[in-house]
Amino acid sequence: MPLLEVTDLRTHFHTRSGVYRAVDGVSFSVERGETLGIVGESGSGKSVTCYSLMGLVPQPPGRIASGRALFDGTDLLHCPPAAARAIRGKRIAMIFQDPMTSLNPYLRIDEQLIEPLLIHEPISRADALARARAMLEEVGINDAARRLRQYPHEFSGGMRQRVMIAMALITHPELLIADEPTTALDVTVQAQILELIKKLQRQHGMAVIFITHDLAVVSGLCDRVQVMYAGRIVERAPTRTLFTTPRHPYTQALQRSIPALQPKGGALYSIPGLPPDLSKPLAGCPFAPRCESATDACRGEPVALAPIQAGHETACLRVQRGEIQP
């Protein structure tokens, strides 16, 4: 049985200009100890999907229109608030994109690190501080006893991200959601943070959902990858399969957009057009207006994910029909 199984998740935002369908019928699962990557352009619904699972979507304007998210038998979307609070921050933890805005600038690091322990575990303040010091050392912060008494602005960007990782892992969660945790970091620090996440995952045996727009990060970290576009999953496959034989035109376009894979001296490729307006109903494949292979059939009825080989699913109608070969 999967650790997390999400079925037909739909998250809508009710605005003055209409209903914005940020997540539109997403289904996926995460096994224990697995790393699942979620990739796509900004606005594709990656972060909102996980915010919905964590109960972090502001209501209003947001609303979970439908769906089910079973975490070890508990439906995260419909369980009582007390049950959700017992899971959030204890069994499921999250690393946010920008640690400077996620950490409270008025509180010292020790107060923020021990808060999950004091809420979720019967532990004394002294023992919680000892756990916090040990966790800071585990994530590679030297002189942890002194650093605990400092404020977030006294840390570099990479160190703040390590603090966020320590805060997420201090309760030994079963599932870690990492929402683009390396976006604001330089390449060297990024590599250190990714290696740290992999190391701690092996030590604690936790599952990881890794949200990013960087395909290079996904290739070295994840077991499986699902590609999102316009609030929907358009392709899902094991990482190696996705990179060697991408079948959805959007996935292929994302790979063509990687500068390192393009001929030197040539013009950089960019996906033509713009993402669709999610406040309006989408007919057919949402990528059809930007797709070089689209036909009139692609603009008809919406296309669901369908397997094209073991473990590999795509939502491209022409690939499903065998009209486009790899």
C-alpha cells in the first residue's frame, strides 16, 4: 500500500475574474522511501498540489473542490482539524522555497527549531534544545550551540536553508515535501543541499516529494518524475525513462529548453506561446496551442493519462494512438 495516494485532486481559487483552476484532477501515489519529482513551468500547479495536501491553501479564496489524499489510511483533505494538525509537522514535513520569508526574523533559531517538538512530542525544553543542537550538527552547521542563539539574518542563504531542513526533519517525518529548496542558492551550495537531503533520506528512510523546475536536479535525485502543465499531470515515468524517451511534447520541449543540451553558438530554444488562462475552461489538451504536433483532435475532449509502457504514462492523444513514435 502506498504511503500517500492522491486521487482526483482539484484546487480552485475564486477570484473577481473567475474561478482559477490551479489543480485540475491530479492523481498520484508515493511509496515509502521513494523520491517523486514534480516538474513544470511556474504556475503549472506543482506547489499548490502540495499546499493542498498540507492544508496550507488559504480559504478563501482557495477551495478544495474535490479529491482524496490518503496518507497511511487518513484522508488529509477531509479529516478533522485535530487529526490534520497531528500529522502536519510531525509525520509530514515541508521545506519551503524561500527560507528568509519562512523563518520568523524576530525569533532566535532555537525557538523555531524546538517548536515542532514541543507541539508534537512529550518532551522537556532542555531535551528539545539538545535535539535541536544535534540536528543542526547533522545538517552541517558547525558550532551549533552558539548558532542556536542567533537570528535568521545572521545566517547565509545556504545556512538558512539548512536550518529549514533541520526544522523539517527534527520530528523524523515519514514524508518530506521539498518545494524548490535550492532555487535561490548558487550552484555549489545547491549541490551540498541536494546531497544532504539524499543522505538524510537514507538515514531516516523517509519518502520525498521534490518540487522543482530544474530538470538537472530531478535527474540525479528522483526515482520517478511527473510533469505538470496547466494544473494537470501530462506525463509520468521513471526518471531514466523520462529523460531518454520523453513522449509528451511538453516534456520534450522542456528538455529542448535546457541550455547545456543545445549546440554552442546557436539560438536558445524557448517554448512558443504562453501558458493558458486557467480561469477559463480548457478544451482538449491544454498544451495544444503551443504544440508543434497538435491536430484538431487534440483540441476536442480532454485527454487522460494512459500507460504506453510499463510505468510510463502520457496524456498526449497522438502518442496514445501511435501517430507519434519515439
